[in-house]
Amino acid sequence: MYERESNMLSLISVFAIGALIGAAMALLMAPQSGPETRMMLKDKSTEIKDKAVGTAEETRHRAGQTLDEISSKAKERISSLKDRGEEMIDEGRAHF
């Protein structure tokens, strides 16, 4: 589970870095003045950072939900197995 979340965050990071590099290259190639280009780079990097943070938070939230579901199902299964084990012990005692 942890490995899957780690892979997802790595993938998101790669896309974010690629988007930043692509945006920077596009802005640097544009026919604008230096201050305008720097302002656009700053705005774009802030926008991309905000999206990456939002995506990371959403991924963390989903991972937490999934972990809670797995934990709940495991507890139910353990309880069921415990009950079944007790039934088998009682049946064994009834035969002796």
C-alpha cells in the first residue's frame, strides 16, 4: 500500500516538474520583456505548485480512506474467524 502511494506521489512529482520546465521554456521563448517573463514564470510556478499540493492532499486523503476500509474489513474478518474457531472448539468439546 505504501509503495503504491509512493509511486503515485513520484508520478505526480514528475508531471509537475515536467509542466514547470515546459511552462518555463514556453515563456522564455515568448517575445516579451524580462520583467514580464519573470512575472509570468512566477505566476505559472505558483499555479502548478498549488495544483500539485492539491493533488497530493487528495491522494493522501484517498489513501487514508482506503487504509481505514482495509482495517475495518480485516477486523471483521478476524472477528468472524475468532467466532468460527470458538464454534469449532465447542463442537469438539461436545463430541468428547
